[in-house]
Amino acid sequence: MSPLALAVDIGGTKIAAGLVAADGTLTDRRRTATPAGAGGPAIMAAAVELARPLAARAAACGIGTAGVVDPAGRIASATSLLTGWAGTDVKGTAERALDLPALVLNDCHAAGAAEARVGAARGARTALVVAVGTGIGAAWCEDGRVRTGRSGTCGSLGHLPAPTSAGLPCSCGALDHIEAHASGPAIERAYRAASGRNLPLAAIGRLAADGEEPAVQAIARAAALLGRVLAGAANLIDPDAVVVAGGVALLGPVLLEPMGAAYRAEALPAPGAVPIVPAVLGEDAALVGAGLQALSTLTNGAS
């Protein structure tokens, strides 16, 4: 029987776990709420408790997590979405608690690896996979492998400057990063400022689809800024595929059409001709990618 990986996805609102096979099949998926305000030890304790029942059936553990992950598997830095997460030794804690070799990577890197290997960018030599949700992140993939960079920071697209000077604070503390303008919470804030109504993103999306002007404008402005930033990234790296994932991408045409128009207007001819396609693995992408990366490392030492 082919080995399985225990995969864990640690996010700002939920922790998920499951078993991943070499073909990307995910089984035994389970989830629990993230104790996001309780600090690193409490978050790891919740992750271990969720994952431990699956450990005996796995040969390795892959963990995708919010935050920048250094080469030793520690959280080098994290935003305010997870209190006390920076400095957490995720790899060491998981290995001691689960008695498995563990590989730790950023959750966007994990999702990108999954989309590159078995998802929307399968078969593309290079791919830029962008996740737009509570935050914004990305993965740069070559030949199905995610490139994390010297420090693990590669792909931090959400922390590129937005082409505006509104002075909005990003979750990292800087002003006017694209995450402060085009993430889910950013669209909700923009709609609240324009309409006086406090609505979740999905409801704003439905109103926009029906033509309500404040909703249309809040989404369109975020989409246009994001499209321009994506074009800048594509001009720099010239990918074969651009994949958009995450909860904000689920808004559909009200987001994707103005984003695509802004992207094509800003991109150079060759990158501008690359289609922007939706991700296909949904919320399981980080689990699948973390598991595949762990299996790859276990079998041949490749990343």
C-alpha cells in the first residue's frame, strides 16, 4: 500500500486535518475551531488533538499554516490574525506529539503546491497561485514544486503596495498593502463605509450581483486594485498560469471580471495573454498540498 501523509491546515478561524495519498486523494477530513487569541501553545494543542487519531496510519506529517515559516519549521512572523503565533516551533512540537517526521510550510504555499500538482495549474511548467480570503497570499510554483525563498517569504503578494494612497493599515502594520484593500474584511469595511450597513462578504456579493451600487463599487474597486498588483507580479515572473483561489474569489464574475480587465490593462502583452483561472480544490487545497509536499520529501527528499 502506498504511504499516506497526515495533513494539517492551521488557519485563522479553523484547523483541519486529514490523510492524503500520493495522487492527492484526501480522506478522513476533520476540523475544529482555531483558538486564535489563546497563543501558540494553545493553537498547537488544538491541532495535535485533532490530528493525533490519524497519526498511526501515516508515514509523515505535512502542516500548512498561516504566517511565514522559516526553514526550521518555526513561525518567523505572523499577522495579528493569530495572537502569539510568531516564534512557535510548529515542526518540533508536531514531531514530538505525533511521532512522525513533519514538514511545515505556509498555507498559501501548500495550496499552491496542490493546485500546481493536481489542480487548476496541473501540467503548467510555472504557475502563480493567489489566495484571496481573510488575507492575501500567493505561491510561485515551478514543475509542480512551490518555491518558498530564502526565508519562507516568497509569495507574500498581499504585502505588495496597492496603487493607492488611502492610508489603510494592513494586518502586518504597514499602510496600503493590497491586503488592506482587496481582502474579504477590506471589502466588508468599504461596503460599510459606503452604505452604513454591516454585512458579511457573501451577502455583499449577492447584492452586487443584483446591481446594488455600493456593493458593486466596493467589490469593483478592490478587484481593480488587485488586478493591477497581479499584473505587476506577472510582469516580473512571466508565469504559464495564474490561478485565483480563496473565499473572495468565490464572489464570481462581480470580482473576476473587473479584476481581469485591470490585469490585462496593466500587464505586458505576453503575461497579459495568460488566462486567470479559478482554483479547483477549494478549501481542501492547503491540506492536499501539505500532504503531497510531506510525501514528496519522505520518498525522494524533494520539495
